Amino acid sequence: MTTAQAASMTAFPSTNSAPSQSEAAPRPRAGFVGNLVLVEDDPDYREAMSAELAEHGFDVVGFADGPPALEYFANGHGADVVVLDWRLQTMSGLDVLTQLRRRGVMLPVVFLTGLSALNYESAALDHGALDFVDKARGSEILAKRIRLIVEAGKQPPALVREDKIVCGQLVLRPRISRTYWGDVDVNLTVTEYNIVHRLIEQAGDYVSYRAIYDCVHRAGFIAGNGDEGYRTNVRSSMKRIRNKFRTIDAGFTEIENYPAFGYRWRSAATCVR
């Protein structure tokens, strides 16, 4: 049975016993395996998958998009596992995962998506997801994998250790691809983070336009007009990155350009891994 909790949320208990309208989160019942939050923008698929997972013993709370799911956890609710679609209405599942980690929600995360390409799976796992399941595998396989996570009490890698790179006022957190200037999140995209990380790897030395562009696309990828048209794309990316830092610190000058060659992160002596 489905009980409407809010415009963007539905709860599926693991049995036919319906919760009261005032119940904010699912409660354990007979045959209970775990509490599960499902974030999926397709309402029909979300409802069908929630019902099928409920038959496998999960109490499911469903959301159509990332923001209401993040609000759910911000309001103090919990879960045993979070299942994310990749493409959502206003933000990607990867962004939802990143936001969860930034807000201290260190729950196991599983991606359930039709985007089965290796690069999507790799990105999800690199950002701390514990599993990546193609929607074509169906609810039975998904339920088995989630059950293994819940029953084994697995924790996301970020709980075990979170490395950071410090370079003066700059702090990089590689596991969640976040960049901080002092204590302030610079709000770089994952691609922009990769560029800054590349500069820090070679702090004090210039990194070529080509090497920076390879952070955005695979090595050897060609874009723009002519053999070196990618330089325009790199300059645009660097301008956006600099502007984001300058929004926080108007005197930001750490990224320097060597005309016709590339860019560097100026201060190397203060970098500590």
C-alpha cells in the first residue's frame, strides 16, 4: 500500500500494514530487512520499484528529486541505504551523493540507473557508492545486493578514511571531489575540481593546455576549430574557476597563465598531502 507523505515523497512499508498519515518515516515490521530511500524521477518506475522492494522486505521512502531527499535527511530522518538514479529533475545522482557526504550523511549508496556505461559506474564508485546496478537487472538482483550491504553492515569508503590535500588556503577532498578555500566550499563542478587537482599535482610548475584539457576529456580528444582549438575551452574553464575563487576571495591570484603554454598553481611550498 502506498501512503502519500508529501508531494515529492511516497512510503512503501514492507507489509500490507499501512502507516498512519502522521508517520514521518517507515518502521520495522515482520520480515523487515532495512529502511531504504529511493530517489527516482520517473513516478511510474519509482512506484513500481518501491512496491517490488517492499515485497523483498524493505521499507521504502521514495523521492522524485535530490532536494527533497536531502531535506528528508536534514530533518533528522535516517535509512539503512540510499538508492539513486543518475538522471534526476534538477541535479544528478552523483551530485546528490556529493551533497549527502558534504552534509555528513554517510549512509551506503547504490546507483540504480539505465546508464550502464563504464564511465558512469567508475564515477559513482570513485565518489563512494558501494554498488552500481543497471535497471535492466530488475528488483530481485537489486534487492539481493542491497540485502548484502545491509546485513554485512558495510560502510561507504568515506567513513573509513577521507584523505585531503592542503595547499595554503586551498583544501581538496579527493573522495568527494570538493574544493575549499579556507573553510568555504568553492562549489566547483567535478570537472573543475579535476582541473584544480591536476594543477596541484604539479604545483609551482606549468601544466600545458593539452594536459589540462585531458582532465575534461580522454587523452587525445579533439575539440574546437583546428588542431589546438581546445585551448579556447581550457581558457573558458579556467576563467570560471578563477571567478569562483574570486567570489570568495577578491584577491585570489594562485592560478597563473603562461601565454601559449598553460597554467600553474603558483604556491608549491605550502602544499601538503
